[in-house]
Amino acid sequence: MKINEINRVYFIGIGGIGMSALARYFIASDCDVAGYDRRPTALTDKLAGEGCLIHFEAGINNIPEAFASIHNKNSTLVIYTPAVKTDNIEYRFFESNAFNILKRSQVLGLISEKMSAIAVAGTHGKTTVSSMLAHILSQSEAGCTAFLGGILKNYDSNVLLGEGDLAVVEADEFDRSFLHLKPSTAVITSIDPDHLDIYKSRSNIVESFILFIERIRKGGKLLIKKGVERDIQTAHLKDLDVYSYALDSEADFYARNIKLSGSFYDFDVHTPGKVIEGMRLAMPGMINIENAIAAAGMAWLHDIPAGIIRKALLSFSGIKRRFDIRYKGSAYVYIDDYAHHPVEVKSFIQSVRKLYPGKRILGIFQPHLFSRTRDLYAGFAESLQILDELILLDIYPAREREIEGVSSELILEKADIKEKQILSKEELAAYIRNSEFDVILTMGAGDIDTLAEAIIKILEEKER
């Protein structure tokens, strides 16, 4: 199947962040686009406004006629995510009628294989690094096309469409999706235990990342976080130019002279060739300096001038739901973050503490997936107990069914923090209205962000 011969694209699960990026790509390629998802969201609303035909009840009769037509099947591509079960009635219809059906990751591989693709992988950190890198390249003469796992505030989009040969692709390890890519260059930010419902053990995760490394084109470049390379045997790196990065320790790329200036950090970036001085990141948090070093390092490896890197990082407005300061008043601050792994959660809270020392922090966490909660609840408890007060919501199941004996109670019981409780979404507003805190955080990869507007309204009322 040749992508350029496709006239229409149908998405089963169009509302996902990765799927919506592909939908926007095909819209820009003058294809007709339609799809199904289980519920409307801000993403599906935006896609509908861009011309997508979207429905929210699975059914053959709900598929637009042109997309369901057997006569059109050779020029129609059906894309689905691993979260969609193969017993989905629409999936079964397309499969039984021999339509072109591919996973999202397969399509991403087909699109990027003819480009010079930079794949950013890691169990956490990849969205921020890939977004920063895409922004830097877009501000340079090189330009880039990018498929991202978050909405860039600078562009209000999760896809960038450039004219050049470069592509930035967020390489998702879930379901081993990144093994469909064939990048010329790659970044690895982390290899921590996650998706154990699929991988079963950390050793299997490491093995999958090794297979990903082996898919980097011969003679390509790999930029890997210092320490992570210990998991990778030298034999797997022999055909690549390998570089390391770190926050502030010796590596090929690292930060020096880090200083907090208001809400931002100033720093210099050491590279193998020179020091890029006077960097300022308009996205707070020490973890984001580390992410910026990875992005700047990869840009440097693609010969982007230091002045462009410096200017682009300063103008980078951030990503929705990544250290996203939603409200900043005279008495209260509210920050929302997608953190859904213990390492991410801990880094996020620690960064907030450094930014607001001495402030009372109330954190609201929504666990994502029953399997992840079962496997990592002790890690979540350890990370969350550095808050002053913890509120847990019920687990967001996403693609999973409930697992007996697994609930937010596991985290609650393990967390060594005096002020902690589980609340429903319905109870949350009244509790926040009557609570004492300086900074409030919402964390999780589920639908906790849908509470943001209500929280902002409450904070505005409390400020009066």
C-alpha cells in the first residue's frame, strides 16, 4: 500500500493524542478524514472544526458512506490504535471486507521512512524533548515535520508540517509501537519499568529498547541520557555515533551555571564543540532543563546554530499538561501535569518545591490504568508522600477492565503522609473551596484535566 495513493482515511479511536496528530497530517494532505471515538473531548471538537466527520457510538451505519463503500476500499486507509479491541464492530466490518487496515505506529513508520527521522523514545520525557526539538528545528532554516504526543502552545497543535526532509517523531514504547520506525537519529530519555501488563518485566522493556536501537539506520546518531546506556551492550551501538546527555554532570551535553531567575532558569549548555552560553528556558522545572539539554544536543548534532537554539528555547511556550501553570494569582498557584509514572510524579513535585519553597502544596493524583497501579503503587506512594497533602481520585481505566483488589487505596495505604484521602470528582470542588494551601497540583494521564476550569474558578473566588 502506498500512502500517496490514499484519498480518505478512517480512524478508529480518532480522539487519541497520537491518532489526532495523524488525522491532522492527512487533512493537510487533502484527504477526507472521518473517525469514531468513545466520547467527545477537546481534541475531537477541534478535529471536527477542522473538517473531520466524527461520531461517538460504534456502528456500521454510523460510518460515513464514502468510507464504508466497498468500491472505495483500495483508496481508503483505516487506522486503529492498540487500545481498540479487535472485537470492535467497526474494526470487524473493515477487516471482513478486506480494507487497508494498519496500526497508528505502522502508518507513522510508513510516513517517516522516506524522511530523515529523529525518533525520541523513553518511558517518560519523550513528549517534552520531542516538542522542544521540533520547535527549535521549526525556527531554523532546516524546518521539520513533527508528530507529537502533546499540544504545543506555540502552535496549538500536536503536528507540525514542514517543507524539509527532517521529521521529529515521538517513539512510543507501548505495545512495542516504536519498532515500526526506521530513524536516522534517535534520543532515549529513560528506560524505567512501565507497561508491565505488556512487558511483564524490566528486562523485557530493556530488550525492546535494544531492538529499537538496532532499527536506527547504520551510521546514524544516538543521544542517550547518561546512566541509561548501562542497560545497553556495546555490541548494539557499534554502527552508531553515540552521545550522552545529563542535567549537570559530565557528559557530552550537560548544563552549567544553572540559576533560578523568577519563574525561569538560566544556564549554559556544554557541547562536544563549544559552550552555548546564555540559555533561558521559559518552561519552569529542573526536569525541563534536562529535557532542554537533550533537545539542544540533538539540534546541535544536526548543525543548528547556537543562536537559533538559544532563541528558540526562550520562545518555547510549553506543552499543554506538561508543567502547565493554569492559574497564578496573588495567593494561589495551580499547575497541571500529565505525570503518570512514579519518576515523573516525583520530578514534577520536586520541581514545584524548588520553584515555590516553603509553600503548602496540595496534590491531586488520578492513577492511570489498573495494571500500572498494581505494578507501581509503592513507587507512586513514595513519590506522592513528599506533598503536604494528598488527594487521590479513583483509577482511570482507559483501555482496561477493573482488576480485582486494585484501587487507589493501595497507594493511599502505602503513602507515608499524614494528610491523605480518596475523594470522588464530585466531592473535590467543595473540598478545595474549604481547604488551606498555597499551590495546588493535578497529576495524571486520564481525564483529570477536565477538572481544571472548575478549579480555576474556585481559586478566582478564593482570591476575592
